[in-house]
Amino acid sequence: MSLTRTKSKQKVKQTRTPITWKEIKRQKVLLFWAGVMMIYGVIFYYLPLAGWAMAFQNYKPQLGILHSEFVGLQKFRMLFSDVTFLRVIRNTLAMGVINLVATFVTAIVFAILLNEIKSRGGKKTVQTISYLPHFLSWIIVTGILHDMLSGTGIVNEVLVNLHVISQPINFFAHPGYFWPIVAFANVWKETGWNAIIYLAAITSIDPSLYEAAAIDGAGRWNKIKYVTLPGIKPTIVILLLMNVGNVLNAGFEIQYLLGNGLVQKFSQTIDIYVLKWGISQGDYAIGTAAGIFKSLVSIILIVLANQIAKHNGEEQLF
């Protein structure tokens, strides 16, 4: 076994194309733009990380990072002793998980169903209509939701006329409805857009596999089960690993715009907490500490999910 691996490594080394100045000149345009994007990333993603020092200081804007008092982990202790922040973590995690499951599953199902449409024009029409909501701002989406779910909105009218309820419901006054409303809004807005990459993965499946399945007597369901789903499984795993790290990115705009005093205990997320304490109250240090906590949890989730995928022999991010 070790001899076979050694030979395969030698073959890989022999097949590698040596990097020469001629090759660099030939690809100078690609290298130039790659360098531009790398510089952009360093300036806008890595240099701002110096601001994380504020989380370990009693930061004063007039003094700056260099001269503010260093307080160690005091701001983090304040965070986790704050009942409001613990409730915010619960809200963010709950909405993040619900959004992940709802949007992930619906995108896969929608892509498979869309692929089953035989009419080319019909498929393009449905696909275009489905991903247009992605380009709407959350202000417009929340406005539509308010009109739909208001006391005189279409949802209450339908439910009353069908005698499901006796009188209109104020959906935005009941905390129990808030998380499902957020999940529904995310599904409606992003399903069509998220399905595009699954459709691309489906089109890369060898058509002869479907022909072989048809010869064996497989119907549509069996083709989906034994050809389509295994064919897009690597794409599903990779996207799942990437989305797991965004669980705490449950959103800001929709919760901020739909939230009110009646549902505040269920609507506030970490991003809203950072806005409230980091900007509105002027405590930049505690806002930065909350942001660091969210980033740290996201990194841990991605690493754990990647290790689980590696242990099970699935596709990995790294």
C-alpha cells in the first residue's frame, strides 16, 4: 500500500507543470486581478480586525485603541451575566436553525421539482418568477408581510371566510408567530435564488444515468431517489457546511423592521443587540465583544461540521 502511494505521488509530481516566467506573462491579467482581490480582502477584511482590541478595553473614542484602558475579559463577563444577551443568543440561534432548515430543504425540493418540468418555456418562466424576490429589499418584503398579515389583510380574510377563525388575528402581537413569520419571509425571498446552484448541479448529471434507470423500469420518483439526489449530494454537503457557519447570522433587517414592544423578547438578535449597545448607547467595547462571540461560534460550527463530514467520508471544505 505504501509503495503504491509513493508511486502515485511520484506520478503527480511528474505531471505538474513547472511555473516559468513565460507562464506568468501568459496569465498576467488573471494574476493582476487575483492580486487586486487579495489586496481588497486584506484592506476590508483583515485590517479591520485590529478593531477587535476594543472588546478588551474600556474603549473611549476620544482616546482611541492605543490609549484606552485595558480591562481584559471584563466586557465578555458583562455580556454573559446579562439576561438580555442570553435571551438574544436563544433568539438568534432559534431563528438561524429554523431559517437554515426551511430555506435549505425548500431550495433542494424546488430545484428537483423545477427540473421535472418538461416544458422549456414553462421552466424558464417559473424560475425567473421564483428568484425575482431575491432582488427586493427587506423594507419592501416587510411591507408586503404587514399588508398580508394585518387585521384586514388577505390572510385574515381567507381564514375568517373559511371559518378557521372567528375574528382576525394580530399576528405581530403574538410572540409565538414571530419566528415562523421570519422563516416564511426567508423562504419566499430566497428559495428561487438558492435553487439555482442545485439546478446547475442537476444539469451536470450524465443523462445516460436517467436513460439506464428508465430501461430498468424506474419512474420519476425512483429517478429522483437513485440518480438526482446522489448526483447532487456533494453540492448539498458543501453548501450545508457553508451555511452551518451562518446559523448566528439569522438576520437584522427583518427582525428590526417587524419587531415591536410586544414581541421584543423573541425578535431581538445579536446584530440588533450590537446596534443598541455598540452605537445607540455608545458602548463600542461591549458591541465588539458580542460580534467576536458570534464570529467565534461560527468558526467552531464550521470546523465541527467539516470534521463530521470528513469522518463520514463526505465532501469537505478543508
